[in-house]
Amino acid sequence: MLYKNILKLIGNTPIVAFQDIFIKLELFNLAGSIKDRVALKMIEALVQENKLNKNSTVIEVTSGNTGIAIAMVCAIKRYKCIIIMPNDVTKDKINIIKAYGAKVILTPKKLGFEYAIKYAKKLALKKDFVFLNQFSNPNNPLAHVETALEIIKDMPKLDYLVCGIGSGGTISMLSKTLKEHYPGLCVIGVLPLEEHHQICGIGASITPDVLDLDNVDKIEKVSTKCAFESFNILASNGLLLGLSSAACYNVSKRIKQNNPDKIVLMISADSGMKYLNAFDELV
């Protein structure tokens, strides 16, 4: 298939059946994660509002995937980019962001996202600096209207949706939109069990403004140990998915075991290639 616009490689990701569980593989997005959708939506909204120009510097606070996606979109659209991250993120994520030409600023993990957001807001006071702030930007959840429509197109029936909770945009919009289409749909949110965990991408240290749990039926928590075990199961069967995906698979498997006749779909946010360093540290 021929594409003349590289950004058209964002979206329309496939769904694969694995052990009677359906998995939407967001690793097929251009920069490798579901956050490509969000980055493109947030930046294009600013363009439409005439809030970006050739001198603009885009700023974001992230634990990884959003930063990678924003750095990628900024590289394509020729905007300068600064990504602010906690200092415990994997070296792979930092190197990917730098490869796209963005600057990375690391902040102390112990001070949390609150400190990083304050830092970003102060930075954004400079001329031509724009802070996206995925945690309160309405275009974060709005990016997933299209994600929901893709699911509706591909899944004639759906009983359970399993989705990790990070910035909150994905589960907020998917739960709202899909429940309007699938009667009786049960939406399960996934979070880490421990306060201090290694499941990157879920369990933000703040409560995001965009997070809406009104249409989420239940929250399931997964330990780091169980997530890494599921990571191994998936990888040994040819699916090298991220740790949040592994946590979602852990929950999805339990749901399917208890409800063998039900259709279960989980959202896999990214691949596992960026987390191999974290895996080495654990074992």
C-alpha cells in the first residue's frame, strides 16, 4: 500500500486473536504506540487554532510513549520539541526521543509528575513555547474517537474491553463510545498493584483531569511480578508487547477463563522493545 503522507501511518491498527483473546496492536502506529494518535491530535489542534508557528517549541511531560510520539510528529512538522521525563525512564526511550531531534530534560522521580508539570508550565511562559499537557488536554481522549470507530468496524460483538489507565484518555473515550454501540459491554481498567512498580505506562502519580471513569465498570490491579510473567508468555508466543499490555493480558486471561463464551478485547499500547532494560534489572 502506498502512502504519500507519512502521518497516515497513524491509526487503523490491526486486531489479532491470541488464545481466544482479541488484542488491538497499537505498536503498528508510526512511532510504535497508541500515543501517536494523541500526539498528532493535540498538535494538529494547535495548528488549527494558529497557536504554533515556525519558531514554536512544543513541551510535554511524559513517562515515555507520549514523548516519543510528540518528538516524532514535531520532527515531521519541523517544530522544536522539549520532553520532560522522570529520571527512571528506560535509556531506550530517552535515546529514541533524542533520535527524533528533541531535547530531553529529566526530573527527579520522587517529586512526581506534579513537579514536572510545574516545571513545564514555567518553561511555557517563554515566547513561542507551548505546553501540550496530555493530562488535561481534551484532545487526548478525543483522539480515541477514531480508535473506537476502528474497533466497531472490526468487532461485530464485544462483551469485555480491557484497557490500562495511564493519562486516562484511552479508557475514558473508549468506554464512553463503545458502550453506546455494544449493549452490556463491561469495561475493565488496569492499574499496578504496588505503589512502587515497574509497569511503565499505567498508574500515573497524579489523577489526570481527562480521566473519566463514569463508564468503567471495574478496576483490576496487577503486580509487577505477574506483569513480567505475562510479558514472557506473550513474547514466547511471538508477541513482544509492552509491560502495560502484559498487565492487560493478565487481566484478560482471567476474564476469559471465568467467561469462556464471552468476547474479550484488550488494548495493547505498544511493543516490548523499549522495556528490555527494565526486564534485565528485575531479573
